Amino acid sequence: MRKALLLGLVAALVLGLGMLPGAAMAKEYKVKIGGGPTGGTFNTFANAMAVYVPKVNPEVKASAVGSGGSVENVKRVNSGESDFGLCYAVDSSLGFKGKLPKDETKYNKIRSLGYLYGAPAQLVVRKDSKFKSAMDLKGARVAVGNAGSGAAASAERFFRHIGVWENFEPQFLGYSAAANAFKDGKIDAFWVLVGYPNRSIIEASVQVDIRLIDVGVDAEKSGFYGEFAYAPTTIPAGTYGKDMPECKTFQDSTILTTAQSEDEELVYMIMKTLWSKEGMAAMVTAKKTFKEMTLENGFKGSSVPLHKGAAKFWAEQGKTIPDNLKPVD
């Protein structure tokens, strides 16, 4: 009798404790992170994030999902198909305003988290080719990136702007596929919009002597910077071989994005995890390109409002958030 009474009291106590707020089970999250094509830096970051965030926060289950790239991620994040995604600032801005090519849909539910790295345009040709500038590519076979990718979108913007797009043969190939086609002589040039040094360019350079075309020269001469929010930059000499000179080009900003409706607590947790000293070091270990992901760079280059969870984090870091990036409902 006494034993039964004691067991009943213990059961009641356990049940009572289980009903207390402090004893409630921690909230669990399952998230999908939109990366990009095989061989690209988007994929590398998404995979590294999917491994590191759950390592620090066991309540988060994360998986990296491949995609066509930036433009596709804008659409997937906006719809909630992906919880997070890597997007270029120019694509985010155009999508937010309903000005993507042949697409007037306003993807205005996307929100910025933080700056990851700059993605310079890199146009690869054979060292002994006749092509000296982007203007020379009329009639050429040029791989421009996967359909739906930020690379393909940026290529079309640039080549249309300088009057070449309608006069060459764009091939919608991902970076690795483009490198292989280039090595096999099936294309004359290929375009990437990604941090350097890029693996696909390195792959191509192992079997073929290459050089980069100074697309920044044509961009400046044609007034490209007045039309789109790209920034001029230079790829250092020796990036793809000791004899290669520096290359003038332009770059977009790679931004980690989420949807407006994403849980504020989750976003804040992920910000604290990725932009911690240990988190930033883990990303750099995955790829040196991510060394630009710093507290100092914050949300540099962001073109759409910050998520509330991200704004809370950056405010704690002493960052002043300009009016155009303040969270909106």
C-alpha cells in the first residue's frame, strides 16, 4: 500500500514537472538551405552551414539542397520552399521589385541576413584565342551558367547591355559542365560569377592554357554601372597561374537570405552561430572565399530589408541599419 502510494506521488511529481515551462521540450527546427549548381561556391557554403549549425544547435536539423542558383533561390525562399538561400544582391533587388527578366512577379517576402562574399564575373577563354574583349564574342559559343542561376542572369544583363547577347550562342551549363565542355573544345568561353579562385576554372586550366577577359573595361565604357548595382573590382595577378595578369571586372554581393515569415528566434540563433568567432572560422575552413564574411562587413551590399532576427543581431553588434534595410511587415 505504502509502495503504491509512493509510486503514485513520484508519477504525479514527474507529470507536474513536465508541465512546467522550464521542463518543456526545446523547439525543434527542420530547415532547407538553398545552394547552387555542383562545383559552385553557393553549394560549398550551403553544405558547410548545414553541417555546422546543427553541430552547435542540436535542435536544428538542416539540409543543403541544390538549385539553379541565385534567381531560383530568390523564388524558392520567397515561397518558403527553402528556408534559407544564397542570393546575389542584384537578383534580390530586381526580384523584390518584380523586375527579373521576363518575370514581373514581386518576390517581396525575401529578407536579408548578412554579407557572405563578393562574387566577381570571370570570363574564361583560351590563352591563344582571338577574343580580346567581351565585344569580340559575337558568333562564339559561350557557357553562361545554369538556367535560373545568378551567373546566367548576370551574363544576360551584361551581354545584352553591350549588344552581344543576340549575336552569340549562350550555353546554359553549370560550372563543372562548362569546364569540361571548354576542355573538350565544345565551347569557346565560359562565364562564372563566383568568388576566386574558382574550382571549375582551375579544372579547366590544368589541361588548357587560359586567360581572363577584362570585362570591367567594357562595363565601364558602356555605362553598365549606371544601369545595375554591380561594383568594379580587380582579380589579382597570379590567381590562376603565376603568369596571369590582374583582371578588371565587376562583382555582385552574395547575401544569405530567408523569408519574412521565418521564425525570429531561429534566425537570431543562426546569426549568432554563423557570425561567432568559431562559426566564421568554420566557414573559412570550408573555403577561403568566406573570409569576407565578417562582423565588420555585416550586411554590406544587401538590397532588400533585413529579417527581424538579423536586425536584432546586427543592432547588438553596434551596426546602424539604414532606413531602406529596416525590417518591414
